[in-house]
Amino acid sequence: MVREELERKLGSLLDSAHISEHLQDKFFTQREDRYVVPIRVDARSRVRGIVHGTSQSGQTVFVEPEELVELNNRLKLAELEVAEEERRILAELSQLVTEALPRLRANLEILSLLDLIDASARLSSDLRGTPPEIVEKGALDLRRARHPLMVLSQRECVANDIVLDVGKTMVVSGPNAGGKTVALKTAGLSSLMALSGLHVAAQEGSIVPVFTSVLTDVGDDQSLERNLSTFSAHVLHLRDFIAEAGPAVLVLLDEVAVGTDPEQGAALAQAVLEALADRGATTIVTTHYDRLKALAPRDPRFVNASVGFDVERLAPTFKLHLGVPGASGAVVVARRLGLPESVCARATLLSGEGTTGLERLLLDVEAERRKIAREREMTETERAEAERARAEAERRAEEAKQKLQQVRRGAHDEAVETLRAARADLDRTRAVLRRSGGKITPAEVSEVKREIDEAARTLREAAPAPLLPPGRPATLAELKPGVEAFVEKLGGKAEVLSVKGNKIVVQAGILRATVAVEDMRMVDEKTQNRRASSAATTPSTTWRRTSIKSAASPPWTCAANG
């Protein structure tokens, strides 16, 4: 309110005669938080008020007219009151924050945990990760593991199985740029992620043992300030690793003991790895030293692994093969990377037919492995095609069987209807015969009976094949009066009434029939219960039950008896 009144007052002053003629420009502004008007310097004495400053050119004086002094004072007091109220409110809020500090800290921890969980879930989704099984003792078993950074950068990444028993040393060899370091880093990152509660970029079922620490020497730690060469820095790391090594320690060494004389470097590398193995550390090391590749056959604490190399395409496959060493193929890799052919040819000549005996053997093994892998892929493809063909044949056979069953059921249903119609005609004929006092001749009745028997025979021929009868064939000694047995022609169980030679008189519901011993099968209760459901729903059984329920005269007994 005070500010609005002050601005209205200033507007009227700018239009007043005693000020307007001395203005440098018709506007008002603020200096030192007080409203002022611009007065020409030559007219400063003609406007009564307080001077609060001048312009940079010195041609304008900013004057607070005496008419505005009281309003400016009131505005200043009001602003001071506002500032005091703000200070009071801030003090009160600060007190409330102080009182709520324990709750705020607890909430902050909870929110931080929720942020961590959310970030972990997002990372797992981006990695298509799975939760590994954490074990106190056991092997490191990463199934189809991928380097997480390569997955996140959406670069092509070959999945590899990395399996290593705790306390053993894996010697990874193979060509340069073939993926040795990537495999080593994948094992280390996956172990650290799993022990941090994160999912790993590996297939479900992966296992990570508990490592108390992961020691790594990857890259070049040369330092001019510390007067360390690459080899010196590497040796210092090896010294610290041997001191810290233990059964729950994972050590990752990339190109162990390089940067010095190859013979002495290989010997030093073997001694370091044996020292780590003596202390029970789990170690993964990449190398080109033949001495280290030869450790596995002589020392059970060491295992070989290698990254593949396609000698036909002269390119690495980035596939990790467990249990076999790999050739370095330095000249081949150099030629692939564009080193002049004359240089590569000279290197081949100097090395003596290109490689040492072991190197040539490893290259041959790699070529043979690639051949076997291709043959296995072809075999798998052919097997899959054969499986598909077999499944298709079975499907078509099943469809044909179902269609045949449908056709037979249709014919059977039609026969049933015909038989029912014939039965109705017979019933009507008997009724007419009774009412006519015998005017219908026996020959006519015999003709109707013949037609019904023919319909029954047609029905049996059209009925779908019944299920294999249950139980075992009955013997004459077992079929005594009162015994229940399965009768194939009746499609169900019946009670034996009497035995006449090789003929058995049975009772099934209201139907009495004479059947042969060969048509009888003994069924125990367990077998009968297992087959009751399927037997009760077969088309032939359904018809026979209908026939039994509707049978009303001896001709039907003869028809059922065949």
C-alpha cells in the first residue's frame, strides 16, 4: 500500500510545474532503496530535497523531493518490518527443522536407499541382468556373461561362460585384440556387482563366491613423478598382491610380468602365480608366455582358457574356450591390422616357418576346433529339421486319425438312428399284432427281426474301434458264478451266471448274454479304476450301454451276442 501511494505521488510530482521544468527526463527510479527523480545538475538548487547520487556523466542529479521523504521513510520502515518478520519465520522454521532432524535424517537414508534400489533395478533392466547365487564356498560360474559396459554402450558383445574353482588360477591366452582382457574384466566386474547386491549381465543360474577383496593390475601405471617405469609399477603391484593374497581374494592380472626380457619375465610370472596359488588366492591372468600355458598339465591348481581365432578369416572370434590354451598369432594379427606385408613376411622368415612348434600346434588345434564347431552346428541344424519333420508327421497322422474317427462316429451315429427307428417299427408292429389278433403273419415279424439284426450288424461294423480291453485274458477256472469280468463284445463288466462248457452266461444290467471264454478278461479294481474314465467315454461303450438299457426282448440278446 505504501509503495503504491508513493508511486502515485511520484507521478503527480513529475507533472507538477515546480519539478517538471527541471527534470532531465520524465521518469523516477531508486537510489539507496529510496525513490528519486532525475534533475539537471544546473537546476539542483531549485528542487528542495535530498541528493542520493549523480549519473556517470555528471549531468544528472538524483534527488529525493521533500514531498517524498515521509513516504520513503514509511516504506523503509515497512520493509524493515517485513525483513524482521521473515527473520522470525526463518528462525521458527529452523527450530522446527532442528526438532525434526532425526526424522529428516532417517527419511533421507530411506530415500537414498530407494534411489539405490531404483537405480539398481534400472541397471538390471538395461543389462538384462539376473540375480546370481552367492555362495560361501564353491566355483565362480558365470553363464553367458557379458561385459556390462559393452552392453550399456550397445556394442556387439560375445557372451562367454567363465568357470573357475576357488583357489585355482586360470591362464587365458590367445591373440591380441581377441578378448582376453574383456573376459578378465567381465569376471571381475560381475563378482564386484554381485557382492554389491546388483544383478549381473549373465544368464540365470550363475554363481559367485564371496570374495573379501578383488585385486587388479590392468593397464599402465607408469609414473614420472614417482620415477616408475611400466615394469617397476607392475612389480610393486605384484608385491602388494602376494602380501594380501588369501583364500577369499580374487586377483586379476592383465599380461603378467611383461615389459622386460621375455625369458626372465616368463619365469617371474610363473613364480608369482605359484606364490598366489600357495596362498589360496583365486587368480585370472592373461598372457602370451608359453611357459604359463604349460602349467596346467603339470599343476592341478592351474587351468587353461583361450580366446578363439578364425584362421580362415584371420580375425578373432572373442569366444572364450575353457580347458585349452590359445596361440598368440602375432604375425597374423599384425598383418590383419595393416602392417606392411614385407615386414610380416620378414617376421615370418625370422621366426622359422612362422611359429614355434607349440604355436603351430595351438593354431592347428584352433582350426580343428572351429571345424568341429561348424560340424556340430550343421548336425544341430539337421537334428532340429528332423525333429520338426517328425513333429509335422505326427501332427498330420493325428489329424488323419481324428478325421477318421469323426467319419466313423458319423457313420456310427447314423447306424444308431437307423437301429432306433427299426426298434420303434418293431414296437409298433408288436402293438398292432396284439390289437389285430394275429392278422400279421409270423413271416412278416421274422422279416422285421431280420431287418433289425441287419441294422445291428451294420452298427457294429460302423462303430469306432474300441480301446484296447483292460486286464488279462480270463481262464475257464477263474470264471465261476458270481465273478465279475470284462466282456469285450459288451464293452463293460458283467457278472458270471453259469458256465456251460466253453460258453459263459453273463448278466450286464438287464442284458443276459452268452459269450466265449476268449471274450472275457479279468480286471482288478486298480486297473478298472484307472481306465474307468476313458472307457466310459468311448463311442462303442456309449452305444453298448444304450443298447443294454433299451433292450426289451430276446432278439436284442442275440444281436449283442453276435
